[in-house]
Amino acid sequence: MPQPTRRSNLLVNIADLHSLILAPISSGFSSSTASGNATATSTLATGSTESVTLLQGSVGVTATIINGTQTLNDTSLAGTSTAPQATNTQPCNGYPEFCDRRYSNITEVAAHNSPFVLQRNAGSNQDFDVITQLDDGIRMLQGQTLKVNGTLHYCHTSCDLLNAGTVESYLSTVVSWIEQNPYNVITILIGNGDNLDVTDYVAPIRNSGLEKWAYVPTHVPMSLKDWPTLGSMIISGFRAVIFMDYMANQTKVPYILDEFSQLWETPFSPTDEAFPCSVQRPPVLEGAAAMDRLYMANHNLNINFSILGTSALIPNTVQINQTNGVEGFGSLGLMANTCTTQWDRPPNFLLVDFYNEPSNGSVFEVAALHNNVTYHGSCCGLVKSLGRRLAPSLYLTLLLMFAIGSSV
């Protein structure tokens, strides 16, 4: 299969750095080039004074903006080993501390079934669209896909119950956010509900524009120590890590990573409020191997309905405030603490439903606690209308109608 045209994984030169990192700070920058221990200037549309330390691998580039004129001081190419190291003040995934941390050494909040935000549908798992999710701090997007009339869609259990649109359309929206947020690394976990060949996903990923951002790992599989820092991923431009649960083949498509050889999960779609931290997927994984992989804590509490042979798990919204809470039985905070104790390190991903509940950003606070940083975010986006979720009894009626319709 033809491979995409990719930017070099080497550190960019100063001109590339200007276009890759500085330009997004203001749309008013003009182009410029520089080399060596150089200084570049460009003009802002409006006057301002600001000093920001930017990223360039393990060294720094400082941009000072005074009355609309930007001066760029590069220390990476200085001819002496005693050049001062800049202190980074530019957040990566929301925190400056993350820039020098490996991708494998950070806990992020993941949106379970991110695309499923249809109002007044009890099968929905989130209140807000993907742009709002990312703006609020979600950094992993998970969702199940199915093929409908030859086209991949995001669907919950069945596309007749909840169809959130095409994979290409959803990913195009994600790409628009990636382009506007250059200091962020996101993860996309694709659920291959039909066990399709991995090459079926190339077209929607390519057509959406995601392919050029996709990270290709240096090892197969990746151990914890193999993952790069967020800063280096941001500098390289490969800021989207794509996993697939089943049928991934990194020989065929290198940028779609096989999930379970590199990331394991606690019990999936749980109905148990105790939320055990045991390995469920992959089913046979010894402790030593699990210790050297990423892992995800599945913390989305469900209710199991079954009617006329048709069953589905839907979110338990009645207990969502406690489920997403910082402390107490059944809380995300307690599960994260338990998993950290059991595995001697925090989960890499905390998978949740309705991340905005309760409205104090508790899920992000839990992640921050395990990252040894302080959460200062403002959560979360505004819900567009009340009564956005169907009562379980009404959803039972819909399931019954679907079951009857499927049998005639």
C-alpha cells in the first residue's frame, strides 16, 4: 500500500519551527526564515507585549512580542555547549510539565463513544460534540464503527439504534481541531465492530486529512520506554496516535496501532460499581507483560437491557455524579487510586461517559492528581437543551420496536 508523504521525524530547523509552532499563535504573523544562532522578526496585526518560551526538543526558543513585533531567539544551534537552557512555559496537552514527559507517563481522560451525542437518545454516551470535548480537555476519543452500505459509520450496537454519521465526517472535524491546536497530542481508539480488514479504514483517515498527523511508532510493539515525549511529538507534527481494537496490522497500515499488543484494558462496559482493575482485554496477559504496556481504566457504568433476544448496554445516568466523582465507592477517583496501587503506576487513560457530569470537572481533577499537577480548567461546555437523555423506560420501548421490526 502506498505510504503517505510525511515530514521528517528529525528536529525541525528554525524556519520550519516558525511555521509549525509560532504561526498558530497569531494569524497576523508574516513569513520569515533564519539559520544558525539567528533572530527572526515578524509583525502582528495588533500591538501587544508577551514573552513565551516555545518548544524545540530538549532546548528552547524564546519569542518576545513587543508592540506587534516578534523577536525569535534560538538557542538550539549555538556554537557552545554552555548555552543556557530555556524553561518551557508553553503547555503541552494543557500543562507545561507534560512537554518533557513520555506519552506513556501521562494520565488522560478518554471520552467513551465520543461520537454518540445525539440528544434525546438513551444510547448516547456524551453530551457535547467532539470539538467541545477536546476544548474541555478530553485527549482520547473512543468509538465503535460499523459498515453501512459500504461506508464506515460510528454506530452504537446497531446503526438502527444510534447512527452518529460517517467515520470520515467525524475525523474531519477532529482534524480541524488538531490544526487549530498545535500544542496538543490526541489519541483515537477505533472500535472495529465488523472485524473489517484494516485497509478499509485508510480511505476515511486519508480523506479526512488525519493521515498526515498520524504517529508511526519506532517499535512494534511499543513498550513504555519506547514512547516519545509530548514535546517531541508536537515538534515532529505527528500528534495523533491511532489505535484499533481488532484486525489492526501494522505491516499493512503502520499508523493504525494494534491496541492489545500495546494497551490493555480493565473490564469493558462494566455493570459492576466496584470497577475492578484486572486485565480483561487481551484475555491472556501475564503481569510482567502488563506492567510494560499502556493501560486504560474503563469507568463507564452501564445498565444491561434485553428484550426479545435483543440486548444493549446503556449508560447508568442516575449514578453518573458518583461514578465520575473524585472519591467514594464507585467513583473514578477510587478506581484510579486502586489501579495505581495494584499496578504501581496510574492508568494512562480514564474512559468515562458524560465527562461533564458533575459540572465541576471532577474527571479532569482525578487525572491531574495522578499526573502530579493541579487542575485549573473551566469545565464544561454548555448543554444546548434540557431533557437531552431519554429515560430508560422509553429506551426499552425503542429496543422493543427494533426487535419486533427485525423479526418481520
